[in-house]
Amino acid sequence: MEHVDVAIVGGGPAGASAAERAAAHDAEVVLFEQGVPREDRDGPGPDSTDAAGMLDYWIDIMDFDYEEIPDDVILQELEGTEFIGPESSVELATTGIDARYPKFGYTFNRTRMDDWLHERAADAGADLRVGIGVSDLETDLRASSANGPTHTLSLSDGSQLEAQYVVLADGPQRRITLDALDQFTAPGRSVSDYLSPPEANHIAYQEYREFPEELFDDDWLTFWWGYMPGETAYPWVFPNDGTVARVGLTMPIGMRLEDVDNPGSYKLLEPTDDGLPSGSEYITRLLEHEYGDEYDVETDFPLVEDRGKSKGTETYPISSTRPIESPVGANIAVAGGAMGTTSAFHEGGYHVAVRSGKIAGRLAATDSLENYNDRWKNAIGDEILRNVAFADIVKDYEPDDWDWAFDVVTDMQRGGGDNVLISKRYSAGLDATRIVAAYKRRKFTYRDGRYVQLTENDYLY
């Protein structure tokens, strides 16, 4: 049987970053990625589906110098974002967090970014096996190895491999992670109780559309809140290259029309609906609502079919749970979306996936994986704390609540605050105090890493 120091399951941003860091620290590393086809990639690769916007401080979280990111990764530099509610809107031109990148952020080519991370890992000496998936993982807690437990990975080609350390980076679908971690849970319990996709996660859908040149805004992101029902459910438009934009949305998995208390208050629902619209129907309705008076949507906003996973479209899951710690005593680290670090609130989590993967790879290669849970919380804990606090605040928002919140933000900006969600300067009266107090309460609730829902001590070895 083949033996390696570090085996990595999944070739997305977390897995590729873990492979690069482990190989750079002289470990023998193999990465397994089952591979999926895309219209914009020759041959199979990681599941490169994401809205793919990068805020300024996210680059610092990834621990990259922005100047080292290849030019062909970046599509459009951004000046800000607009949040549109049913009757109100607000523009934000700063994240409110210090960052080295000089702009608000940028949109990027997710496929090219993933490929660049693979190139970095290969250059560092990692063995990248794209097209070979992992079908099973078994851990021997009583292994005689000097460095503790070992793992046997069963592969899709029928072979097996033994590894000292494993980094699970198989994304929010967690094809291997759930069963692998269930080896260490109490009888009758499962990690899926904490990371259950049907109950706690979101599904996203997006289309690549060509926009009329006069409508194309190449340096602003646009989000519509309160237009469709569901916790952190919203559509967006992200500028791409040329006059191509990604028009997409995120919504909870399994939500039904009968779960909506007041369907008539949502602009993208219609009285004749007998169920919630599909992702493609939602997008058509959004474009019709915004531009249908002057344009023919299907003619003037055509699909760009040489992009995405299938003819200009793609569907992908987003893990919207709070994160879990890893069973490091079993020589396993979980990174990126598999551990629950992504968020439907801000549409994804590429930056935290990269950083958690880097930490996992380095620690596995240096026989110090026992420090992983502390290290990732030190590196990305503030970002996760913001995300879970914000998501809690808006969890039950309905259309009128979004209008109220955007009006408050506008008042706060007039009072000198540069960003309601992050700035420490607040001066807009009782409504602003209400938002700030709610945010601080939730941050306090999740202080000292209490946003973690499954701790290292919950695992049984």
C-alpha cells in the first residue's frame, strides 16, 4: 500500500492551499479531487462555483500580498456595493476594515483562481490527482506510528493509500467528512446533526448574462434584500469581464411557499405561484422587474453559454452553519466549507477556506496538528464572529425590516459613520442604537470562540 505524510480530500481553495503549505514544509503530500467539468475549463477540475467577489481585507485574511495574485484572475476592481431594499437602498464605499488592497475589492475568475492555487501546490511539490476521488476513510487510533493515528483512504480507482495526517476539504457537501468524523462521535449521534445540509444550509444559482453596455456597472456590486423570502435569501449582480455579469441568488434548501408568512410582500413572488420559483425563474423575474420596462430580457440579456458548469449556468451549495472544531487527536483537520466557515450572509467564504487550508497544511507537515483549532480561530475567528452575528440579526427580517435597516444606515452615514456593520462611530439616534446593541449582544454571546458548535472535546477517541 502507498504511504504518504499528508492526504488531502478535495481540491478547492482549502485543499489546494493545504497541499501547497504542506509540500512547502517538505511533507510528502497527495491531494485527491474527483473533478467536475466546466464550460470554461479544459478537462475536469475542482468545483469552481462561486459568486467570486473579493473584499479588500479578505485578501489579507488569505495571507496573500495582493500584488502576487495574477492579473488574469482579477476581472473588475470595485468601488463599492449597493444594497437595494423594496423601497430604500444604501451604498457602501468602504468595508470599514483596514486593508492593504487600495480598492473596495474586486471580482475574480474563480476557475482561474482555483487553477492558480493548484499551480502553486504543484510547484511546491504536492502530488495533485485530479479525477480520482476518495470513497471512504478509516482511522486507526491504535496505530503504532510515532506520530499517532494513521488513516486508510479507499479511492475511486479501487486502490488504497495510507496517510499519517488527513485534511478534509471536500466543501459544503462533505461527501467524506461526515462519515469520517462520525468515527469519533457518541453512539446515536452524528456530525450531520451539526452540519445537516437539508436543515441548515443554502443553495445558490447563478447565470452568466451579457448586459446592454449602457446598463453595465463595472465597479459596483448590487444586492437586493427583502425581494425573496428565506433567511439570508437574496439575488445579486456581479460585474465580470467585458459587459458580462453574474446574476445569481442564494436561498435556504428545502424552503416551501407555505413556510412564507406574507408572500404578497415579496417583489419576486407572484399571486399565481403555487410554489417557490426556481433559481432561473427568480433571475428572470429580477431582470424583468429592474429592466423589463425598456428591454426584452431574453434578447437583451442573453446567456453566455461558454461559462459556468453548464451552458452559462451553475448551481452550488453554501454551508451556512456555524463552524466545527476538528478531531486533531485523530490527526484530522477539517478546512474551508467542510468545517462550516462559509456563509450565505456574504455569499461564500473563499478567503477563510484559503486561510484555514494553509494553517492545516503547515501544521500537518510539521507534526503539530494539535494546534490547529487554536490557530484557525486566531486567524479567521473575527471574520466568523462577524458573519454569525450579522446572520443572527437579520434571520427573521422581512421586506419592511430591510427598508428600515437601510434607512438607518443612511442616517448613520450622514452622522459620520463610514459603515454601519463595522465602524465604531455611531450617531444616528435610537434606531442606530438598536442595531448596534443587537450586534454587540450577539458578538458577546459568541465570544471566545463560542460560535463553534462542535468542539474538540466532543469527539471520542
